[in-house]
Amino acid sequence: MKPTTANRRGRALASLTTVLGLGLASAAVASSPAQSAEPAGDCAVPFPVSALTRDQPVHGLTVTSGTTPEAFTGSVIGVLEDGIGPDIDMIMVRLSSPELERVGGIWQGMSGSPVYAADGSIIGAVAYGLSWGPSPVAGVTPFASMDDYLAAPAGAVSEIPVTTRAARVIAQESNVTAAQAAQGFSEFEMPLGVSGVSVQRLARADKAGLRRQHEWLQGGTYKMGAAAAAGQGPGAETIVAGGNIAASLSYGDVTAAGVGTATSVCAGRVVGFGHPMTYSGGDSTLSLHPADALYIQEESLGAPFKLANLGAPVGTITDDHRTGITGFFGALPGTTEVTSEVGFADRSRTGSTRVSVQDFLPDTAFYQNLLNHDAVIDGATEGSELQTWSIAGERNGTPFEFDSQNRYASDSDITWAAAWQVADLAWMIGRVPGVTITDIDVASEVTPDSSTFELTRIEQRRGGSWTRVGGKSSPVIAKAGRALRMRAVLSDGTNTKVVPFGADIPAKSLGSVGRMYVSGGDTSDFFLFEDEEFFFDSPNSLAAIEKMLASQVRNDQLSIFLALEGRRSVKIVRSQSEPQEKVVDGAKRVRVIVAR
């Protein structure tokens, strides 16, 4: 593997993309808190789980459209002791409302909907559904386990088994069979909606096999949905018990968020969902948003799901545990701004996204770059691109900044070809302990010309003329302690160009023999060595990353690698040519003999 970050395989992209699951919408939102009143608190009092009885009537609140909660009714089926976890029971209820009947049962996005006893005290939050498909039977997380800001045991459990006896009871109280009920309850998926990126792009990323599933992401579903204009939408006052609530990893051009329901609001804090979002514990930095529900989508093969637009962020989710999320209104979490500027012909656009979860930066860098290209170029087209980028941040309070440039070409989709490298670098830098990335800026100039230079031959200066080298009969003849004068001949199919390069031969290499590899920067397989000394490992410090970037071979450069083997050692000489005006492809290998 060559020592360059221009890896088209996207090894480090932390993509969560899959369009196989159920999606929900997200919106482009403003970067400052919405100017709206803080919601009125309900400060609910928990109903003791031990006092629940079978067929006990219950009622609750949830949103089916807009922001105003609507009522539903139901009854208790029973309690699964320790069903969610040690000392956390799961309450089974059967619910009813016109919307529940229309779509066939509870839906994704209903998570967190408060369920009350007749006296108005709160039993808990809807959080689980039967795993086989749509059903009015819900698993409820006890509010007594949510209002302590979600202290929970380690280790996530997303499926809850049901005994044969409990399955029979569920079957008696609903339209499911005992066999279906016996499949158990599953935690509602928290589908991660994304705005700005088309379904086709998301599907292509998934098919490329580049997903690195995060352990901290519970649902893992990632899909495009509806979007609203930046800064428009509901305010904080709409986040009330039974109202919409959303938590985002990023917002702006690329808004990645999950939408659920608020369970209770009290003293400037809100608790909701009844299950985790990313299961990040007490170190959560998700942004808190209100949301406007558009529609509850029916689904015959799984749970129905809510489509919604997000409002501007109004606070921070500080806790993300087994029994739900908790946040406060006011100050927003610290964010990293990812900016992309794309120019093509007479069109240009600058877009940006704010990311509150550092682990999501590689995804955002990739999709921000991709969607901005799509917005400007508006098609999968051939072309080439000169891309300049900067990644800034700090490590343990000390600032740093990396800047670089690269060129890309594609005869099918330049947008896709140019999206990977910055995402890989964001992943690499973010892995260094103590590092926080504060800004990622990418500027791209795209042209419709996709032609590249091909390395056609290598020549050596001998006796006042240039001699072609290569093959067994034409080795490179080098002299110890002297500089080799070489040149590469490039062709784009119409024009030929000569690129000079050299290599300093070590003085103590007399009698050595070896190989010289000359390769275009866009060729990734020219290292044929098996010795691990020659392979590149991902750097694990800022100093190592700086060294790597300083020696990286751009796609529009020639890489020169010389290995000379003497009696006692192997000497390595590396260099690269000046950047060319086109991407350079192809590779040549020649034998080298060091003479007097």
C-alpha cells in the first residue's frame, strides 16, 4: 500500500448508510437557538409499577401531525419483570386511537409518548413494539426508571423475550397470534434521517461496502426524508409531554437526527424516547430540537414511522441511556463546522453543516462534500477537480491545522471520486487521543475534462542524450554518490509531456542492485514488496499525520521509489515530481545497477 491518503477505497469512512430500514425526515436548521419561549413543565409524578393491574385503563399523548399532542387510550396487559434490564420492568399495554387503527399499530417516532394512569400520574413511555410487525401492543419503559436521569446498567439490550404464558395473554388482548407474540418485543429503531443527500447516493455508498457500523449507534438506519428551509419550523415551546422531540448528530446541509416523543418536561429539562438514541451515556453531546410531524406512514412489513421536519436547535441532550434521553433547554453543545465550496462552469455554492458528535465527522465531511457537488453540478458526470482542504482543531488545548491539496478525475462521476479523502483524514485525525476537530473546510474547482496523463516510458540521461530504460536489457545505470537524471514521458492521448525527476544515490551503495518504481499518484498498487517495512500504517499521532501529509503523493504527481540492496543493508530513496495539470496514471518498474 502506498504512503498516501488518497485512498479511493474509503477505508476510514464512518458511514452509517443503509436504505433497507425505515427512515424519517430531518431538516436543514439554523445554528443558533430558536427564539421561542421555554416550554411549560408538567413535572409528572410516577405511578408505581407494583400497583398496576391487568385491564387497568390508561391514556396517553402523542403527535400524529404538526406539533400538538393528541390523546390515545388503552389498557394494561401485564408486567415483564426485569424485562428491560436488572430492576427495570417492561409494562405491556394495548393502545387505541383513530391513527393507531389507520396505520395498524404503534409507530417509530412514538417512542417516549407518555402513558398515564386514571389519576394523572405517569406510568411510563412507549418504547418497544412487537418484533414481528405492526401491532397496537406496546412495551412501556417505567417513568420511575427515567426521571433519575437514566442511571442504567452497562450493555444495551434491544430485544426482550416473552414467555409462553405472556404470549398467550398478549394474543388474547390483541390481533396477534401467540406465536407472533412469542417472538418478543424489540426496542423501536431510532432511524437516522438525513436531509440533502439523495436516496440513490445513500444506496450507492451502502453497496460500496464502506459502512463501519458504530457501536454507539443503536438503530443504524439512515435514509433521506423531507426537509424544511433553514431556521423555519417550531420552537422550544412545542416540546411538551407527548410533543415531538428530536436529537441530532449534525444539522445544516446534512441533518442527521432521530425524531421521537417527549415524555415529561420539568425545571428546564426534558426526558423522552424511553430507550437510547446512540447509547452514549452521560457524555452525550447531541443537539436538542423541536419537530413538526408531517405524516405517519403505514408499513406492512414492519412498524409504521413518522416523517417530520426539525426546527432550530434549542438545547443539548446530556444523557443518553437505556431508559431514554435527557436534555436541557438553552445552551447548545459545541459543534464542528464542516464547509464545502464548489465551483463548476458559471455556477458555485458554499454550504455548511454543524456536527455535535465528533464520531460523526467523517460521515458529515463525506456527505457535505457530496451533496454540495450534486447541488452545483446536478448530475453524475465525467470531469476533473482540484480540491483544497483544511482541517483545524486542538489537542489538549493546543491548536493545530492541516492543509493540503489534491486532484481527481473520473470518466463517470467526478462528484463521487472526489468525496472520500477528506472523510478519511477526518477519521484518522479524530482517532488521535485528546483531539477535537473544530473546522473542516473544502474548496473544489471542477472542470468537464476527465482526461488524464498516462506514464508511457522512462528515460535516463546518458552521454548527452536521453535513453529509454526498462526491461532486462535496459537497466538504469547509476553512480554511487551521484544524482540520477531521469525523466518520465506522459501522454493524454493527444499531447505528450516530459516530466524530469531525479534520485540521489547514496555514496556507500557501490555494487548495489535494486528496483526503481515510478508511478502516477492515481495508481495505488505499484508497491509489490511483502516486507512490512514498506507498508504504510495509519498514523496515530498528530506528528505522524503531519509527516504523512508532507510526504504524500498527490494524484497529479509522479511517485519515485528506489530500493537498493547491498551486502549488508537495503537503502530506500523516495521522492515525487512537481504537480501536473492532470491526474497521472500508470506505473513502470526498472532494474537499477550502481556502478563506479
